[in-house]
Amino acid sequence: MRIGYPCINRSIGCTASGTFRLASYTEERLKETVKRNLSCLEKILQYNCEHAMLFFRITSDLVPFASHPICTFPWQIHFAKEFRTLGEYIRQHGFRISMHPDQFVLLNAPDEGVFHRSIADLVYQVKVLDLMGLDTTAKVQIHVGGLYGDKPLSMDRFSEKYALLDPVIKNRLVIENDERLYTIEDCLALHERTGIPVIADSFHHALHNNGERFVDLLEPIRATWKTHDGIPMVDYSSQEPGKRVGAHAEHIVPEEFRQFLLETRQADFDIMLEIKDKEKSALAALGIAHDDSRLITRKNADA
């Protein structure tokens, strides 16, 4: 078991998510921004390695406008060495890496334009992982998409569109349940039709489910991950008090996380903490989990 957090580190004084307005796009500005982003990503990984946080989600903004038609600059070639160096560091230190496109990536959208723009974004994110030389345990996670007034038809459309994807994308893609539209059970049903692995979001499941206990779904979820996919990934968060239902917590609640580890102790998975204070909560989670046999086994495996 690895524990990590997504995209932003608030301790090191830089961001790998630097971007700029489309109206001010120039190749020179793109090169400068990507150079800074990659440099900061290196610092984040170094910080995480020093603190044993070996699961990290790379920001989608690493290369601004990479999937937009305006971007014709060959950033893949220009920054090939930097990507390769980052990948070597990731492999050397036993990191697990993921990426997560924004909510506009919708494979099951009826609008063909939305679908093709979604493909362009997936191509970009997969390319980032490929440039780093990472194996297919590095994943790109998406939600199933919208309902569009007919859930069964929308699930059919997801299956049909997924079948059209290049195998290079399929090898990295995983689906996640959400808090309003698609449950873990829905994702498992789509796995049966497509073979796509399922990421379980425990917080989303608490808000939208079919009455199942989260722990009882872990074995069916594990079965969707083949050897080349690695062990499952699980997203974890909790409700922020006083905020709208579904608002992620500002900081980890130790008692709740300790109970989560206890209830899921028979399963092995990597935990992505979707909690707003990022590395602060990830460090706290590592402290809570320091005696967990899954974490100890992972440390030994990476030694």
C-alpha cells in the first residue's frame, strides 16, 4: 500500500500547474511554462520521496493547452529528456503515478465534438506517462460521464466509445464512481462489458450507493485489475463539516481514517487522499498507517 495526494504540494513554494490564458498563447510562453512545471514536478517528487509518500497524481496542466488545436509546438520532442529523467526517478524510488482529466472529458457524450476533444485530452495525458517510460500501472482515471436523460443508453454509449479507443489509451484508462450518477456497481457492470479496471472512491460511495458496504466491494474491484495494471487504486476523503454535501475535507480526520484502514485491512490497494491540505494530510495518514502490514510490505518490496 502506498499513500499519496494529488497534483499540488503546498510546502515547497512552486507549482507544476502553471498556465496562462489562451489569448496570450505563444510558443515561447509555452516553453517557459512547461520548463517551470517540470522543474517543480521534480521538486515535488523529491519532497514526496523524502517523506515516503509514494503515490502521486500528476496535474493535467503540466503542459498547458497540449490537447488544444492551438498547440502545434512539439513539446514531446523538446522536453523528451526532462520527461525521461522524471520517469527514471519515479521508477528508481518505487512511485505509483496517476493522472485525472477534468470533468469535460466525457466518453459517453452524445455530442461527437465533445467526444473527440475528450480523446485529444486522453492522448495528451497518456503521452505524458509514456514519455516518462512508466509501465501500465500508471493510470489515467475518468468518470463514466453524464446521464443525458437515459442512464442505460449512456452506459451503452460508454461501452461503444471505449471500444473505439487506441489500445495505448485503453491500457492506461480506469473508471471511477461518482457521488451523483454512477455507483461502484455501475462501474463494475461497465467492466464486465469493456474490461476497464475500476477505481473505488470511498467518499463518493458513501454519498451514492446501492446499500452495499464499501469493504464488500473491494474484492470485486480487485478482480478488475490485472497483473499489468498493478494493485487497485482507491480515492479517500471525508465530508467537510458545515459545507455542502460532497465537499471534501480540509484536513484528514484521524479517527475516520484509522477506522477505514481497520475495515479494509484484508485488501491491498494504493490510497489517493483527495483532501484539500494535500501533503499535510498525507503525512498524517502515513503516521496513522505506520503499523499497517500493507504499508510495511510495500516498503520491503521497494527496498
